[in-house]
Amino acid sequence: MRTRLLALLLALMAAVLLALGVPLAVSRAAGYQQDVVRDRVDDAAGFAAAYQTAIRDDESVTASAPAAGGDEEDGEKQQIRAQLEQYERVYGITAAILDRNGRPVVASDRAYTLPESGQAREAFLDARAGRRSDDPPQIWPWQHRRIVVAMPVVHRGDVVAVALTDSPTDKMRARGRDAWLFLAAGEAVALVVALLAAGRLTGTILRPVRVLDKATHEIATGKLGARVAAAQGPPELRRLAKAFNEMADNVETVVEQQRAFAADASHQLRNPLSALLLRIEELGLSLPPEHQDTLDGVRDEGRRLTHVLDELLALALAENAANTGPDLVTLDIAALVGERLDAWNPVALVRGQSFDRQGPRALTGHVDPIALGSALDAVIDNALKFSPDDAEITVAVATVGGRLEIRVADRGPGLEAGELRRVGDRFWRSSRHSNVDGSGLGLSIARTLLRATGGSIDFAARDGGGLVVTLTVDRAV
């Protein structure tokens, strides 16, 4: 979200800078050209006035007549020529006085001729028609073009000649390019400053959102006591934080009520159920032998109900432990695994099953020993129930990065891909395993206990058939 918000703010800032910078760059380039054109107009007007004075001083000379060297009027034209040549030497600008046919009368470059087409020809024709040449089109820094300005020379109301300047634009374009580079550098600096400011601004705006996201994740993982400070951020986020806290309070209350109900119901039902089983046993003493099969079925259902109530109570206690927080200690995980396998070994021997213990004999973890032991019991019990007689159950302990893994692999019927996503849910059992005793709460209890200690439980299919259950806990540093 922060990336998208930063991208939006930077896009807006870039648009503002471009909206301000582009017109300014165009304006600066146009201003530099106007300065050059204005100077050339003044220069051309001065040359036109000088030539007009020379014509007026001698009424017998026409503008188109070639000068004969050595007389007074030739001297005036030579003086104008000297001015034009000096002008080109100093400024590098070609200047010329052209007759009505476009032939040079005097020019700074004796070899100068008016082009047959192009900007210079157009400017000459405008001036010969009595108009000052229009402002030339804008020349940008990357365009290698010249600026031509022409002024009419008027004698007795007629245009008798044209004064023309043809100037290069290298300096003007270099000046515009420097201005553009300076402007681009300024906008880049402004964009960097805007980026830093936007980063701080988005951080300030999104800080309450991150806190809210963290609290939401904690509640989603079972930490129902997570809350957010409702006094941070803008008003909208403060209202959202307040509503979130109220929602979390309600959720926690409902969950606590459900947990308390499950624990109370399990506890309260056990006493009547125990009394009922005793009465069934007393009743069995007086029943004739032909009713013993029915009585055995009643006993089995009663014991199964007792087992379900015990697991419900264990699940409620596990969820309560997860809510109150674990009591973590540094413990030898390998030793705990060995202890639990020794405890379950008699049950395995009754069915001819065995355990294949793998991995090192000493691995230290940071766990809640009661929670991990109970979770391991639930997993081993599940493996024994679903594995066939005389099967071998592999229990391996290994280090993976900074975590410890306990893998319990059985040779049972296993689960399909869709079933693997549901295994561990409360009361869920595969329809293919309905003939195996159980309530569907054992693995759910294991998952709840491990989550309470910061661990996890994962399920995967075993090669060759069976299920692999992996318990992951923190490794002690």
C-alpha cells in the first residue's frame, strides 16, 4: 500500500513539476529568441537608415546603380561596407544591403548572394513589399537554424532596397540549453525532496494502518487480546481503530463464552455419564446372556462418549493456554521425543507395531514441554490408530535452519490432496476412515497447543502410502 501511495504522490508531483517546468522552459527559450530578434531588428534598421541617408545625400544616385570607385557617393557606400564588415567581424553576423532584385549593393561578405528559397528569401520579399519580416519560427536548442531579419529602405515613398541580417543561433541555443539543464536539475532536486517528504508523509499516514494490520494478523492467529491505540492517525483511522477494538472485544467475548461452554459442558456431562456407565454395569449383572451383545454395544458407545468429552475438555484447556500465553523453557527435544515413544511403546507392542527413531539424541529447543508433549501424544496416537498391524512408524528429529522439526510418518491409508487441506479441523474425519475409532479432535488439539507455543503443524502424503505429520518448534540459541 505504501508503494502505491508513494507512486501516486510522485506521479502527482511530477505532473505539477512538468506543468510548471515545460511552460517555463518554452518561455525562456522564446524570450532568448525575442532578445536576439529585437537586436537584429535594431541592427537592420540602423543599416537601412544609414543607406537611406547615403541615397538622400545624392539625389542622382539610384539604389540599384552600381557604384563607381573613387567619387563621393562611392565613399559613402564604402563607409557602409566597412561598417557591415566590422559588424560581421565582431558579431559573426552577415549583413547586406540588397536592391529590389535581390542583388547585393553592399555586403559584409563580398561573395554573399541571396538564396533562391528559404527564410532569407521570404524575409527579403516581405521587406521589399514594405513590411518588416515576420518573427521567425521558434528555434529550439537542438535545431541548427539561423535568424534572418530584413528591413525596407524607403526613398521618396518607395522601397528602393532592403537591409538584411543573417545571424547564427549557436550562442542563443547554448544559452537556452543551459537554462533548460538548470531548470531540469532544479526539478530533479524538487522531485527528490518531494520523494523524501512523501516517504515521511506516507509513513506517518500508514503507521496506524500497519498497527491495525499487525493486530488483525495476531487475532487471526488466535491472539484475541491484541488491540490498537485508537488515538493515532487521522480521524478516519481513529474511528476505524475504535471500531476494530470494539469488534475484537466482541469476538473475544464470544470465543471465551464458547470455550467456557465447551469446558463446562464437558466437565458437567462427565459425572452423569460416569454414573450412567456404572448403572449399565449393574444392569448387565441381571440381564440374561442373550442380551449381552446389546449391553456391550451400549458400553462401547458410553466409553466413546467419555473419550469425546475428555477431548473437548482438553481442547478447551489448550485454547485457554493459547490465550493466556505459553510457559516456554529450554528443553532437550530429542529426550522428550524418546520419553513419549517409551510411553506409547506398550500400546504399539499390543498390535505388533514398532517405532523407528531417527536423528540426533540431543537437540535443544525453546518450548512449552507440556504443550509439545500433549501435541506429540495426539500425533503418535493418530499414527498408531491408522497404521496396520506389524507396521513401523518413523519418528525423526532434525534441525532446519533456526527451527526444530519432529516428523512422524505412518503407513496408514493416507489422505488425498483435498483432504490434506482439511486435516486438523475440529471434528473432521475422512469418510474413508469412519471404521477407525476417534472424534476428529486429536490433531486439532495438537495444532492449538503448538500455535500457543509459537510452533506449527503440517501434513503431507508419504511416498508409498501413509501420512507425514511435521511438528515445528523454535530452536534454542
